[in-house]
Amino acid sequence: MNVSELKKMLEKYPNDMKILTTRHSDYILIEESEWSVVNGVAQDGWWVMRSHKTMSAENKKSEKEYLLLEGN
């Protein structure tokens, strides 16, 4: 999903609806501080490896920015 697709999906919901995320076996309300932009490297088309100092030059050149919503 990209930001454009997320915005379109959110249009379906009421503006005052609260947003939750999972925390262990329950939920918590999402706060703005839980969203951030991170660097990562797409792997196998469905998961993204965290960027780190010791990653290969090949991975480094494939690094991109992603919008991250913190979770468990």
C-alpha cells in the first residue's frame, strides 16, 4: 500500500473515528508520534529489512524511505 492508496481508503471512514493498533493482546489509540519515516530495503516483495550500518553496498543502493506505523 502507498500513501495515495491509504488516503483513498481512509475516505470511507468518518473523520472522528479513532484509530487503534495492537499492543500485546489488546489495543491502544494511535498517536501522531507513532508515525515516522524510516529507511529500509524491500526484500522478496512483501517484507522490508531495517537499514543498518553494516548492510551490503547492494542493499544500501536499494534503500528507500517508508512511512512506518509503530506496532508490536
